[in-house]
Amino acid sequence: MIEPGHPFLTISKQCELLDINRAVYYYERRESRAETDLEDLKRILEVLREIPFYGYRKISRALISEYPHLTRKRVRRIMRRFGLRALYARRSLSKARKEHKKYPYLLRGKEIRHPNQVWASDLTYLRLPGGFIYLVAIIDLFSRKVLSWRLSNSMDPAFCVAALEEAIERYGEPAIFNTDQGSQFTSDAFIGVLKRHSIEISMDGKGRALDNVYVERMWRSLKYEDIYLKSYETMAQMADGVDRYFQFYNEERFHQSLDYRTPDEMYESFVPETRLPLAA
């Protein structure tokens, strides 16, 4: 075999005598791409276990100081290869129906000055081991307070109507109610409740994903701060968890956009009457 530092034969001469290419002697085996990808996958999974809503950009930021090769491009490639995605709220599942009447958007340029001036509602999905269930919530846009909510295992409008009726019974009537153009919110049953209470109806225009931005932010808070961390197994467990979170969200969670006040503090500062605890 080749002996480095031989007193008489250089490495080149030894390679020639042994009839091997000198490059073979200098070659050092590198880990295969698959092996290095698996090692980096483990590092990425460690981040996702702690912060499941991080995308490839933030994962790279979290790892790159210790592993300089884990650039955004590399993290993105590995996540795609192994089918990893950050957990995030999907867009609204509520679908429009052509035969339902649509109403104009009334909030453009409007300054919201007090509670019960504008309420808003939206739908989202929640994952359980056996499938999906659906959640509707109604919030007061001034205070961000969650006024009512309902879970359902179907997209029938009835659970949206029940949430609306509860909010009106508990908190009175808003001047304006804003939703998207989903069929649950354009249904005769839902629109009928609004009209009976002489509430102005406002609907987001098609493609205006940010019109209901405050509800979308609330969904993200619920999912990132509770649902994704708890892994509820049944609808009953999910209902208990959502109820606890919304109590926390209204009564204890500080909101930067509210100058670090809670939604209850904002709402009650304008509406002094004592309110009952939020119920499912």
C-alpha cells in the first residue's frame, strides 16, 4: 500500500508502481446527498416540533448560525422533498352560491370608533383524527372581542345562524355586520336574522382576502397558540379547548394593536353593563 513520507519514493511514483490513478489516493469519501439531507431533515424537524408554524425562511434563520449551509434554498428543497409544510390557516372554506343575493362592502374608508359599530364573522376548519370540523366565530371589530362561536361537523348554515342569534341576544345589535360572500352568510336564514334586527349588511368583494383581516388574525392566534399544540382527539375535547382559549383571548391575552389591552377591557370601557361569561 502507499506509504506517505517514504524516504525514496514519492506518492506519484508509488501510485505509478501500483498502477493506480493518483487522484484515487487523494479522494476522500464524502457523505452522499441523501445522507446529508437526512441529517439536515432531523435539524429541521427539531425546529418544527417546537414551532410548527415556521416556514422555510424562519427555519433557515433559526438554524443558519449553527449550520451555515442551511440556507433558505436548501431548507426549502429538503422540506419539499420530504413533504413538510408549516402549519397555517387555510383560506376561508365558505363558498359563494350564484343564486344568493350579494351585498356591497360598506367598510371602505370607514373609521371604527366604538364597540357594536361593526361585527364580523368567518368560517375556518379544524382537524381531528377522523376528519374535519368547522368553526364559526363573531367578533366585534373595535375591541376584537369574540362575541360568540359554534362548532359543526357540516357546512349547513344553521350553526352560523345560532352563533349570530346568541351574539345579538347577549350583546345587542351592531350597526353593520361584515362577512365574505360564502353561502352560509348569504343564506335566507342568516340574512333574515340581520334584516329582522335592521342591521346593515356588508360583504367582502371577490378576491379581497384582507377585508376580514381581523377575523383571520384571530384564527391564526387560536390555531398557533392552542389547536396545533394540543392535538385534540374528539369534537368534545375541541369544544372545551376552543372555549378555554376564547375566554383567555377575551379576558387575559394582551393585544399589541389594542395598546396591550385585552378585548374585554376595550369592549367594557365603552359598554359598562356586566356581561355573562362567553358560552359555547
